[in-house]
Amino acid sequence: MKNNPKILVSGGGTGGHIFPAIAIANELKDKLPDAEISFVGALGRMEMEKVPMAGYPITGLWISGFQRRLTFKNLMFPFKVIFSFIKARRIIRKFKPDVAIGTGGYASGPLLYAASGKNIPTLIHEQNAFPGITNKLLAKSVDKVCVSYPNMEKYFPKDKIIITGNPIRKEIRNIVPTRKESIDFFGLSESKKTLLIVGGSQGAQKINIAVAENLKTILKLGIQIIWQTGSSTLEIAKDAAVGHKDIVIHEFIHRMDMAYAACDFIISRAGAIAIAEIIAAKKSAIFIPLPSAAEDHQTKNAMSLVDGKAGLIVKESDSISELPVSLEKLVKDEKLQSTIIDNLAQFSHPNAATDIANEVISLINE
């Protein structure tokens, strides 16, 4: 192993790209304490805040996505790509990385393309069952492609694919709190089954409205609820919950390890990290994918589990009418719950961050 290896990481735009990138960086730092790790992101995107909070330096590129309609931003897009590629080459020339890693997002395209052009070893990680355009474009030029789902040969060269799964937070990968501790933390009853409702860190307006419309019907199932709403529909949830003591509402849940330990069932979006955490927590879930997600990738993520009998799915457009039906089916059928939990094992990759880090280290050694 080279002394003090230098590692460039790029991933951003959404938490689904950023947090796996940080998890990989953290794992590499544990394995290679002397490594110098630096990030490249897109100016104005959330990685420019989240990465420094995780303790890593980051340089921003002037890059954004391509809009599907004629706009001034689209006219600027070719110039942004050119300037970002030039800046990426300067970063590489100055930093002299031993390896470059991309986890998707606008900035990883110019960086990984420039790195591969300089014969620097490169690896990309794809979180979703349907890859983003950046990773699809990079696949031919990079050395390794780490994926989270099987059957990705239709998108990437077969000889480059390694199935690693999605890196998730250590506290979710190894949940320490007991069910009793977690139920007490939320002030709920240990004798009742618990439903956790999450729509991602920002909440999910359509999910919250569907739950609010059906709250009385849901509570007739004899369950209690931990409900993360996000900010936009917090008041709608509070109004719907008036007079019901078996509901705990939070705009944001900081202790998701407690939430997973406390719950028996989950209603969730189908982002890659949300699914990876549910798999790690071994919980039966109903997924309501965000239909506006790029290339409808959330539906494809959820369908991978549904096809493996490891989850249920409800379309957002049908959520008001179909959610209570699917939830009643899940809550009342203990055999279905057990089948889902057993089948989650085929999608489980508890050592994803370690496996990806090992692939990166092998590239450095080569």
C-alpha cells in the first residue's frame, strides 16, 4: 500500500448521493488513517454544506443538470460542462489523487471523466435499481462499478460490476437500543404494535395527506403511530391527530435507530437509502414511491423488493384509497410479515461500506 494515499470523492445533489459518499470516505479513513480525502461537489448544492459538516474539504464545480425544456440554464449547460471539466482537470493536477470515486450527481461526471482520462483508477457506486444518467455515461470509462441491486448488466459492463449494496449509517446498521427503550423514548405502549411513517428527511406531503385522510381507519387496526411529517404538512398531521393518544408526531426524527427499534411496520418512500435502512432494520414495509423522482427510479427500487416478496407497494396516485387496504392486509397477516422479513435477507448487504472501501483499496494497490 502506498503511504498517505490521496483519494478524491464526488457525489451530490441529493442525500441519496451524498451520504453514501461520506459513508465510503469514513470507512476509508478508518482503514487508511493516513489517507488524504477530498471531495468535489456542485456549487450551490447540499453537498457544499453536508460534506464539511462531516469533516472533509470540498471544492465546488459550476455544474447543474439539464432541464427538459428550453431555458436560459439549458443554454448555459454546455459552457458549465466545459468549465467544470477544465476545473476538474486542474483539481486532479494539483491534488494528484491515487483513486477517484463517484456516487452520482452532477459534479461526479466531469471529475470521474477527467480522472479516467488521466489513467487514474476510478470507481462509481450506483445506489438505485435504475441508474442515473451520470453513472450510465461514466460506466464505459471507469474501472469498477459497485451496485446495490442484482441484474444491472443491462446498464453497466458485466465485467466491471460488483454487488455491494448501499452504505448506511453505523447506528442503523447495528441498532443498539432495545424495543422497550425505544418505545419508552417515544412515550408509547409496549403492548401495541407500532407503525412508523417516514417520507424522507423532508417528509412527503402526499403520504401525509393519505395518512391524515385515513387516520381513524388506521387506528381501528389497534396500532400506534410514530409519524415523521417534515415541515410542509406538520400542521395537517397535528390537526388530524387531535383527540388520538396513540400518535407521536415529529417534524424530524433525529434518533432513527430508536424509531426502527420501536416499530413493527413502516410506510416509506422508496429512495435507495431509505430502503437500505429498512432492509438493515428487518422491518416489513409499504413503499409509496415518489413518481417525480428521476426516471421513476423509486418505483424501480420498490419493485425489486416487491418482486422478491420483500415488500408491498402503493402508487402515490392511489394512496388515499389503497393505503388503508394494504396496511390492514399487512397488520392482520402475521405470515405475510414473516415472509417479507425473511425475504429481505436476499437484499441485505450489511458490509456495503467496507466492501466498497476494499474495492477502492485494491485499485490503489494495483
